[in-house]
Amino acid sequence: MYAIVVGCGKIGYYLTRALLASHNEVVVIERDSRRSEMAADEFGSIMVASDGTEPTVLREAGARRCDLLISTTGSDATNLMACQVAKSEFSIPKVIAVVSDPDHVPLFKSLGIDVTISTTEIILTHIEEELPGGSLVHLLPLQGAANSIVCVRVPSDSPAVGMDLAHVGMPPGTALAAVVNKNGELRPVDGDLLLEADDEVVAITPPDKEDQLWKALTGGP
Amino acid sequence: MIVGCGRVGSMVARTLVAQGDEVTLLDTDAENFRRLAERPGLRMMVGDGTSNEVLRSMGIDEMDAFISLTSQDTLNALAAQAAQLTFGVRHVVCRINDPARQKMYEGLGLRTVSPSQVMTDLVIEALER
């Protein structure tokens, strides 16, 4: 595969190493000359010290025969433009943008950017996973983030322990998808299911109902 | 709403206010507002025009027109596309300096103005006169 990586900060650097290690052909475009020189010590001639949002730069980097462009700079605006130029000027089959502001994800998707990775959201998810007891983890945003699949663990001191699902007080507009017990076994979801400590409840919910869902399952503030 | 209070942004703001329009001017650097005197109908606010949260708090939902005029094409394109697609502002105009990218964004359905293209046309016209 032939890939163009725009931006050689932390993400771009490690991504390039991984792509090279799995025997892909890679060109990296980095505007900052100091960063570009540093990376050239390791990557050699595949480094281009230039602006990856310029059509001429992308053309010289071989955008016409490229399979994949990934824009990894810290600027959402730069990543969006690099991807839009890649897509509409060179018809690169797959364009991926790193998005820092989660608010921008629906816009990028509606503009036809194939995949967006929100670094902020990934880090938040990791932090939430580390929190003790009843945390709410976002698993996947659905349809422009109108709803998300989330997972809540029921802590042992929650008032929901021993209650059946019908009486837990789920917020309206929320659907329960699955309940997994602490041994990893899937429990059938119906109104009679009694919640146990350390059950993981997977639900589909709009963002503004997350607080209510979390309160219902953990008893937390 | 106008994003970017450089020479062009401040002049467009002044002209619109003189016509009787209400203008909110947004710039990340308060220093840039020294180009303009305070006057009725003009609101000068410090903030990032590429942040949905900032745009929303400035009342973008109520705006009739959105003009992005910073010196950076990337910021202008992101802000203008957010205004047009995320917030549904009716009149959106976007400054794109690079003529190649300007053509591309016109093709993608954005109203764009390229200062370098405009300058070139004027210079050629002046030569021919």
C-alpha cells in the first residue's frame, strides 16, 4: 500500500514507523523544518518539508497513485483541508483525519472524510476506564452522535443492586442493549432481570440522558 | 458574523456597519481590534472562530451571514463549512488565498474569494488600460 502521512508530530511519527514496519510505502509531509529534519535522520528521503494542504505538494508526493492519506497534525482545520484536497483533487480512495475537537466529528463525516479519530475522546475514554466503580464509558457514537453506545458498571454500593430492570428508572429514549456479569457472561435483557454488583450495562442513549442513566445505575451524584 | 479582524476583516465590518447592518467581529487576538473604533452595531469579541462552542455562544444560530476572513485558508475553510453545514447559515463567504484551493472549494459548494486572484485580475486590467 502507498500512504501519505501529513504531519510528523507524535501521532504522525509513530504511525509512520508502524506503516513502514508492515512494509508499506510511505511519504511524510511536515511543514515545520526543524521537525522535518529530525524525522529525516530516521526516515530519510521519505520526508518532505512542506505544506500538506497544498495541491502541488501533494501531487509531487505522488497523490495520484496513493491508496491512503492520513492527516495527523494538531490542527483540525489543517487536517480537514489536507483530506478535502486529497479527496476532491486526487480522488485518494481513503482519507483519514485526526480530529481534536469532538464537536467537529459530524461535520468531517458529512464532508466525506472516511474515518475520523478524535484523540480527545480516546484519551477521555481511557481516563474513564481507569476511574474506580460506576464509570460511564463511550463505546461508539451513532448516526452523527445523536445517540451513543455506552457502558456503565454497577458498583456494589449502588441502590440498583438487587433491583429488576423495570424499576431502575431508565431515562426515556434509552434502550438497554446487553448486561454482562462480572464473569463476562451475557445475561438476557428483560424486565425481570435483577441487577448484580459489577454488572456491566450496555445501553444506547442520547448524550443529554447520560447523567440520568449513570445516576439510575450507580446511585451517584 | 465576521471571523478575522485583519485589514480586510476590519474594513468589511466597518462597511457593513455603515450600511446599517449589525456585525459581530471575532478574532483570537484582542490586539487586532485596535484597527477599529467602537461604534453602535459593532460587537468585537475575542474567541476561536473554528470552535462550535464559541460560534454558538456568539449567537451564530441567529446570524444571516457568516464571513471568514483570517489570513489562513485552513481556518477559513473549517469555520465557513461549519457555519454552512453545522449551523445552516444562509449566506456564507470564505476567503481562500490559494487560487487552486479556491477553485476546489467553489466546486464543493462554498462561496469563496481569493485575494491573490482578485489582485492578479486588477493588475492585468490596469496594465491593459
